[in-house]
Amino acid sequence: MSYEYMTAKQYETLYARFLKRPPEELLEHAEMKDGDFVLDLCAGNLRASWAAAEMGASVVHAVDSSPNMLGMSVKEATKVYEEVRDGVPCKITAICYDVERFLAQVGAPVAPRKYDVVICQQAINYWFCEKAIKDLVKCMAADGRFVFNTFSRIPLETPTVKQSPISGRPACVEVSFSVNGMVYHVQCVEGMPPDVQEFRWISPSQFQETLSKFFKKITTVNEGNTAIYVASEPLNGG
């Protein structure tokens, strides 16, 4: 199943194990403040975007290449979502666009001012490169914070199989392995097309080397096989 055509419901079923980690965790590392302008890259089903809105962001832009994940028709370029959550009015502008192209063009009409917080939950390996980060800092405020999480260890070359129980249905089977610097990840649930993802392995030292060219401060929080990176004080931001 191609990510482009996956629905948010399918994603939530296949990736239930990964979604146990709340997006608020990343946003807390970003030291969210009331009134922040927030950019959510590879926003998927908007869970992190809604969390940012609930935590006081005045503007949230959610960018993803899949209209299905964003709940949009293929003809829509943007869609505005508004809700009242816990008595707080929340608003998100979903933008269907390739992340690297968006960053290269942002400056843009869509951003009334530079972003205070940029987050990317579990998707950094799909677009991280020096050019993209260089473009990113151009749209960040001088005290901007960029936060993402990713694998801290490369999967073995021998396929590893895990099963995760899902309430009310057969377990989800996860297969992961690496070959020549590429990571392959398969999620399967009975009665649903499997999702197959591949992406470049990026080592902790590679993240540090690239980020240090564009941010004054970089901190890392390691949690088992996952690491959270916080890059702040963009050198070309503001």
C-alpha cells in the first residue's frame, strides 16, 4: 500500500504501536509557548498538529504529501480545520505538498511570519539532507526550535519480526531490516494491504554534523532505540 493512498484510519491501525508515544512529548522538548507559530512536517493524521493547537499555538501549518492522510481531496491544496477542544478554539491549516519543495519555496504566501517551532514526528529520514535543513532555517525565527524523533540504531540485516496486539483484531506484524544503508519496514494486519516503507539510514553522527552547520545548540535525548533531537537558535534564522 502506498503511503500516498493510505487513509488516516489505516495508518492508525497499522502503526498503533508507534502512536502510543504522544506528540506532546516532542512539543514539550520544543518548549512550546502560547502564541507560537508551528510547522508540522510530514504531519500525517494531524495528531501532532492538534496537540500543538491545544497547547496554545496561534498558527499551525501541517504539511504532508498525502491528501488522504490529511483528509483532503486530491484537488485541494490546503484545507482549514477548526475545533473547540477543552474550551479552547483550535485551528490548523493542512497543506498537501512535498516537504522538501515546501521548504524550498516557503517564505511564502502561506506563512505570515517565521516559525517558532518546527516538528517532525517519526518521518525525518524521508527528507533530511543539508539543502532541506538550509531551507528550513530560513523560515524559522531567531529563537526557533526544531524537534524530531527517529531511530538511534540501524536495524539488523537479518529481518526482525515483531507482533503487536491490537484490541479487537489480529495482531499487527512488523518486519524490519537494513541493506546497504537503506532501511526496509513492513507493517501487516490481517484484512488490510501491507504497508512497505524504505528510507535512508542516517546515523546520530550524521544528524549532528549536518545540524551543527545550521543551529547553534543541539541536544539529544536517547530512549532505547529512539532518539529525540532538539536543534535551537538557527544560525540563519530570524
